[in-house]
Amino acid sequence: MKECLLCDRPLKLIKFKSAEGYVCKQCYEKVSLNFTQTIKNQTKAELLSTLENTEEANDSVSFEITRKINQYILFDDKHQQLCLPNHKKYTKDELKPEVYPFSAIVNCQIDEEQVEKVVKKKKQALGCIKVTLVLQEEDQISRDIWLIPNLISTSSMPYKTMRSLAQNIVQEVERSKQEVAVC
């Protein structure tokens, strides 16, 4: 029977492949940063480094996920914090996860870019969607959560679904901001 690459537990049906072997579900949760990243191309040394970093982070800052919107934004209502996992797929940049208190939220809004182009001899409205989150730490900073980074038809179902998801993100962030105001 195979063993976990990191903790040497026997592997069962659920296991996750890395570059040098397999990892159990408990270790995968830690090294994938709460299932937000893949480990397929990571070596054992990289996984152990990530495991150490997550354990240090867990000791210093505890973040308990109480709500989440897909993997775009995570909420910790107990500690009144939100986390932007910053997966490259959603941010267009290589960023580490960021945690902010609800009290740092200044504004949250949907930004849509729409253009009209001729596609296959037909005029179509195309658009992309992102949610812009403005936060106040030492300086005012802005973070973008890209839902549709490339132009697609605004009448398509994926566009409508992502627009609805963007509205849901804004509502949840505003709700979190209100919780701080009430306290």
C-alpha cells in the first residue's frame, strides 16, 4: 500500500498527485491552501516548504472560513476578516492569499467593459467583468477579482452567470461591511 509523501499515512481512495508521489487529503488541504491551488507539478521539497509556511501562518493568524463565494473570496465572520485567495486564474497576477479585516473595506463595485465588434459578419456586444474591492490599510489599495477577463458575448449564459456572481460578491462584501458598522 502506498503512503503519503508528507506524513507517511497509508493512502486510501482519495489521494492527490504531486510531481514526486501522492499526498493524503489532510496534507493536500494544507499544501493547496484550502483547496485553492494544485500541487501536480510541485516537488516534495516545495510541498514541505508550503506546509511549514501554512503552519506558521496558522499559528499567527487564524482564519476560519464561514462563507465563501466559489474560490473568489472567503469570509471569516468569527474574526471579521475576508481573504482573497488570489489564484492566478482569477487575478491575472501571481499573488499570495491576502487577509483583510472587514473594517478595512471602503468600497466594492462591479466594473464591466463592453464593446461592440463584428464577429463572423455579425455585430455583437462583447464584455468582460471584474469586481473591484477598495481597502484602507496604511494606504488605500485596490484589488481586482476577474470573473471574465477576456471579451465574450454579453448575451451568453456564462456572461449572465458571472454578472450574477459579481452582484453576489458585492452584496456579501457590503453585508460584511455592515456587520462592522453594527458592532
